[in-house]
Amino acid sequence: MTDQRRSLRVGLVCPYSFDVAGGVQNHVLGLARYLRQAGHRPYVLAPGELRPSAATLDLEDFVSVGAAVAVPYNGSVARVSFGPLSAARVRRWLRNGKFDLIHIHEPITPSISLLALWAAEQPVVATFHTATPRSRSMQLASGVLRAAIEKIDAGIAVSESARSVVVQHLGRDAVVIPNGIRFDDFARGPHLRPELAEAHPSTNSGRTAGSPMPSQQPRLIFIGRLDEPRKGLDVLLAAIPQIRAARPDLEVIVAGQGSRRLPSCCRSLGTISDETKIALLNTADVFVAPQLARESFGIVLLEAMASGVQIVASDLPSFVDVLGGPHDASRLGEVFTVGDHRALAGAVLHVLDHPSPLRAARAQQAARHYDWSSVGPAVLAVYRATLSAAPARRTGNVVG
Amino acid sequence: MSTLEVLAALIIVLVILIWRISWLASRVHRATLRTERTWSALDGALVGRAERATELVTMPGIDPATALLVLDAAAAALEPDLCRGERERAESDLSHVLDAVGPMLPASPSELTSERARASICRRLHNDAVATALSLRRRYMVRILRLARHTNEPRPFEMADGKYCTLPAGPLETDQPS
């Protein structure tokens, strides 16, 4: 089947600016990277500028719709683009790109995703990342944006919970394909970077690859925005005194955007690069994911699993989907009740006192299934199915 | 209010009404076209799946009983002029047969596996398109103005997908559409 092998020109639309790191942004970059490796031509449209550090993408394949504006949306501050100028740029990009199909991420976001959905004449694949049960925009969408939603040819949801939101609020269906991770990068063992070593001069020695219980201070880490309540740092901080009472030598490292006052035992690395994140995960004993809500996927959780660190996570549906429930004997990490700092402390102490390399190894194996080498072909299968149901192209045929 | 003003207001209302109706009609039309296109894609995918299944028979090392079972189910699914219900049953049977013989095959048929995944995705896209079209057709305006009168009401294609995989075995692969 020659049609099945044809190289595709895919227009990827990301609603959030690449100025800051984020799950959707990383997913788009990872997908573009995979598509290129698979012999296709991905082009990315997004607000803001591409950071050179994120240059897994050829700069000429990236088009910015202009500066992003920070607005409160969906419980956090989103850096998005909107307005007539953005709309005109989106239209021009769609017209000039000669795409076989458009893949829009978070289509119901007040940013260029919605503008692209509105203007697209090509087949549209849309990925829903959010799993907010009572998302106001989703409810509004069912009325005002009905016509735009009808334009989606194929929906993808990143988890079962994200899919059920699509089914309930939009009356549409979606194929469940999880977000991808670069498994090998995270599973390749520690290699401390200077900035990390400087931050912890005392802990450099004695840490060996994959060792679940290094001889030195146990290290607990949190990765996520510090200033965003739903990331749940408050729950972790409330649990710290109880944990420190039992393990006075515990070292706590938090990494993520934003600033806030931290207790003296906690150190903040600020925004970290991918390399630092890998090094951090590989030198930690416990990874805590205390998220309170609206976490549709938790890509960092999977990256943590890939690194082989012990996991403690809140029992959000999307986390339980991945890890298994609190009473599941084969669960891949400790799960505690959302927002309960005492339960969090108990789970952390349990993991520190009874480390299970076997469980960490099982979690690592489970994370392997989310590598782009598995996730990418599934996305391509949806592209092929969408194109097999696409109308004959009106514009002239394009040779890629 | 003068007669002229009333007339102008009436005209404006009328124009808005006509614009809304034609917009709705174009949405109904687009949704209907999409059900037709997704159906032909699904039809093609199902035929491809049955053909790949037929090719299992030529697999080296396959036993004749397994071959007969697969060939029978695949031929039934490829039968021309089946009515909708018969086709749904034949395709479901083929899914069940493929699930049953899967562990007994001498090698994993990767082409068949990807065809099964394709059929499953195409079916979901088709049924999604049908649901959109039906919800538009149920609208009050569409019904009283009979905006969908030229087309038959689309129906979802209901069948068992079987243990298809869009992803290699993993925790999320258990998702089975109803």
C-alpha cells in the first residue's frame, strides 16, 4: 500500500507558548521529533519563541504567531495568543503550509488552537489533554463552539479520564493514546550537572546508579510549578515536619517555575533543564506527585517511573490509571488521598523504610510503554485512518 | 414606528434567519458527507482486515484446522451483498476467531495486527461521525425544515473489535469501545 507509506506534511498547533515549559508543549515537540524520525514533515505553530534548548525541531519548521499573553485560564496562568492579528497569521500558516492534515492540541483553548480549528479546511486531528470534570470552557463549548467541534475528524484523548470528558461534554468520541516520553533519556542513569552538584556539595559522593537507598541523606523531590496551588506543593510542605520528625536527615528539593517561601530544609532549583531533571530524578529516593486536581496525564510522573525512583502520588484518576489503586497489590507506587498531608507523610516514610527495587523496576518497565516508539505509531495510525476518510483534496497535489 | 422601519426590521430579522438556516443546513450537509466518507474508510479497512486474515492460511507452519477456521470467518466477512446486521455479525465473528487463533499461530502477523487496529480506529471515527450527524438531525430547526430530507439517517456500525492493539501491551491498552 503506497498510500500507507507516503510521507505526510503535518501541521501541529500548540496553544501554549514555548517560552515556558509545559506538558502540552513538550508533547508537541516530542511528537514533531518522532514524526521527523519516521520520515514525515512536521511543522509547528505556537505563540512565543522557541527556546534554543528545546531545539529538537528545525527552527525553519517552527512558526510563531507572535508574542504570547499571560492570562488566567483553567486554574493557572496560560501564555496564549488570540485576537485578529493571530487569527490572520493562523490562516496564512494554514494556507501556505500545504498540509495533509492538521493536528490541533487542546482545541477548546482560547488561543490559536481554536482559531486553527475554526479556519482549517484540511482534515483535523485534535488531542484533548485536559481531564477537568467540570471545565467551564467544555460546558460553554457544548453550545457556542458546537460548529467548531464538528470540524474535528478524529479525536485523541491522552487518558481514559480525558476521553470521558470529551464524551460527556462535547458528545464526541476519542481514541485513547497516552502522551509520549523519551524513555531512554530517563532510564540511562545519573550524570550530575554542575548546577546540581553546586546546589548539593555534600551529596555528590556515595550515590550509585539505580541505587534505591543510597548511603547518604535520603532525597525527596518535587517537580512542578511552585506558585500554582493545584500542583499540590502545599500538601507536601505540610507533610514535611512529620516526615522530618522520623527522618531528620531528609533532603527536600523542589524544582519548577515560580517563587515562594520554603522551609529551611527545602531547596529550590527554580526552572530546570531536561538534563537537570534527568539527573535529579536519577539521584532521588522518593518522587512525590501531590497534585490536587486537573492533572490529565502527569508526564513527569512517567518520567519519574522511567528513571526508577520510588513514587508517592495522590490518588487522582489519571495517576491511579497509571500506578494502580491504593489497594492494588501490584501497584507501581504508593498512592495517598488527594490533599491529605498526613497520608502523604505516611506514604513517604513507608517508601523510605521499605524501599522496593523490584517495584521500581516494574514501574520502569511500565513506563517503557509510553516511549515515543510505542506512542508515535499509534498517533500515525490515527492520521492514516483520518486520511482514508478525508475528502479528495481541493488544492493541487503537493509533492512532499 | 413608521411602516418603513417595521419593514426594515422585518427584513433584518429575515436575513438573520435565512443566514442561520443556511449555516445549519451546511453543517448538516458536512456531517452527512463525513458519515459517508468514514463509512467507506471503515468498509475498506474491514475488507483489508479480512484479506490479511485470509493470507494467514499461507503462513508456514499453520495447522489445517486453524486455517479452515480463519478462512471460513474471513470468507463470511468478505461475502458481497450482506445486509447491515449480517455484516456486523460476520465481522464480529471474524474478530472472535482471530482472538481465538492468535496464541496458536506460529508467528505474530504484524500486518494483520495493524489492519485490526486500523479497522478499530476507523470504526470509532465512523461512529463518532454518525453521532454528530444524528445529534444535528435531531435538532428542532433541522426537523421542521427537513434540512436532512435528501439523505438517509446514518447508523453506527456495531461490532466486536476483539483484542486489537493500537499500542504494544501496556496498562492503557485495555480500552475497549463498547
